[in-house]
Amino acid sequence: MMNIKSGRKKWGILFVLSLFSFSLIYYRTTPPPKRAELEVFETADGWGYQIRVDSKVLIYQPTIPALSSNRSFPNEDSARETGLLVMKKVKAGKEFSVTEEEVNRILAQTCPSGI
């Protein structure tokens, strides 16, 4: 009887040590999640945005993307909404470019008088 209990105890200790070792390896090799931040800024003729990931600039966008014109966003809200859409795509690990339709939808919502 005494021999069976000591065998179970040894296996239990071995199991706990193995579990601890695997969890330690996992947490040391898994990178921490990336922190994305949006900053909206004023330009000479409008607004733009930039997205930082882990404090490094990933996207600097002083003009409206996906449109053939080379103009800044007409107001802070349009720059912010477009930046939030791009940031959502970045966090999801998707292609983070925006389409002309997405930009036009945001501009229609944030600029009722048009651009």
C-alpha cells in the first residue's frame, strides 16, 4: 500500500512540474499583443491621421486615401473615422488599405455639405 501511494505522489509531482514548465515556455515565447494607437492631426489645409503600433509609426496619412485627389481630410471627424476603420483592419490582421467606397461613405457621414 505504501508503495502505491508514493508512486502516485511522484507522478503527481512530475505532472505539476511538467505543467509549470510548459506554461513558462509558452509565456516566454509568446509575444505580447501589439498596442495600436490613432492620432489625428491638423495639416496646412485640413486633417490627417497616423497609426502607431507599439509606439512606432505604421501609417502616416496626411491626405485622403483611395481617392484620385491629393487633398487632406476636410474635418477632424472624417480623418478620425477613416483612421479608426484602418486601425480596426490592422488589429484584425487584415489588409489595411481602404476602398474608395469606404472613404466616400465616411465622408458622406462626416461632411454633410460634401468635400
